[in-house]
Amino acid sequence: MKSLINFFDKVGYSITSRINRLGTAARLFFLILISSGESFKRFNLTMKEIYFTGVMSLVIIIVSAFFVGMVLGLQGYYTLQKYGSSEAIGVLVALALVRELGPVVTALLFAGRAGTAITAEIGLMKATEQLSAMEMMAVNPVGRIIAPRFWAGVIAMPILASIFSMVGILGGYVVAVIVIGVDEGAFWSQMQANVDFRYDIVNGVIKSLVFGVACTIIALFEGFDAPPTAEGVSRATTRTVVTSSLVILGLDFILTSFMLGG
């Protein structure tokens, strides 16, 4: 009986602690929105963070996109060839990248590269009491440190996802047209005729924006909430990757359901 009580105590504590963390994250999100005016007034702070989160992530985004596009072109060609539709390889590559792989893989890479860096940076600033020092000097740490990083992530994510899709299409072109020998005119014309701006491209941008908000707020919250120790920062960094990945995949299913249903 005692072991059963201890089990329910642990379950109850786990649930209440997670609800408490969710409430703290929501509170931080609203504080960021309220303090965003300061980050827009000093937009150079946001531009600096856009360079850090966006430009510094370009290498991994471009290399990954090129290989993903090449794999899509290769797999898609041999699949479509069985049905005599190899000329539609351009449509397959473009739709797969613009609708799904572009936003999702970009967000996962963003969480692994930029998200962990943001969490570690904020966590170390908290551990070394830099945030407390700002409060002592009447400087709002949310407006000065947190908000610029949030908006940098939100702005950078759709741009990175667009670059991923374009480079991925180029990779598919290299494999399908240059290597395999699919007709170049058919590759591009089929793509232009079947990729819709509203239902494909815009929906992909909406997904990347949502993923940008989710990944960035998770990274900021984990860093802001991390215990001020080396172990606490390392665990917060790990939680950033795991939580962001699960949230991205869950949001992708929800958004896809709404978009296809609409």
C-alpha cells in the first residue's frame, strides 16, 4: 500500500511540475511580447542575433538540403519509373521539400545548432549572475537579452527553410537531370504547373514560422529556467533538443491536418 502511495505521489509531482513549467514558459512568452518594443527600438541587437542564429547556420542547412534533395531525386525517380511517371520527379521533389521536409528538417537542424547555443548562452549568463546584475542596474534582461533572440529565431527560420527548399530542389535537379538524364524541360515545367503558391509555398512558410516560435521559446525558456550550475546548463541544453524535436513533429502533424482539411 505504501509503495502504491509513493507511486501516485511521484506521478502527481511529475504532472504538477510539468504544468508549473508550462505556465512559467507561457509567462516568459508574454513577457517577451510586452518587452519587444525595446528590441525593435534597438534593432541592431536583433540583427546581431539573426546573424548568430541564421547566417551561422547556413552551412549545415545548405549541405543537408543538397543531400536531402539528391536522395529525394534518386528515390523518387526509381519509384516513379515503375509507373511510367519519371517526368514528374520535379513535382515530387518540390512538393516534398516545400510542404514538409523544408520546414521540418530546417527546424530540427535549427534546434540542434542554434537552439542549444541559445540555451547554453542564457544558462551561463544566469549561472554567472549577469542577468541579476542587469536587474540591479535597472536593465530589463527580457527586453535586452531574451526578446532580441526570440525575434531573431522567428525571422531566421522561414528564411532558412526557404533556402533549404531551394537548395534541395537543386540537389534533386542534379541527380534527376544531370546524373540520370530526365528531360530538363519536363522537370521544371511539371514543377511549375503543379506547385501552388497558396496551398504549398504559403503553407510551408506558415509551418516554418510556427516552428521558429516554438523552437526559440523552448530554447530561451530552458536557458532561463536552468539551474545555475554546469550540470543544470548541460541538462537544459539536452532538454532543448529533445523537447524541440518532439514539439516540431507534433506541430507538423497538427498543422498538416488543418491545412489539408482546409
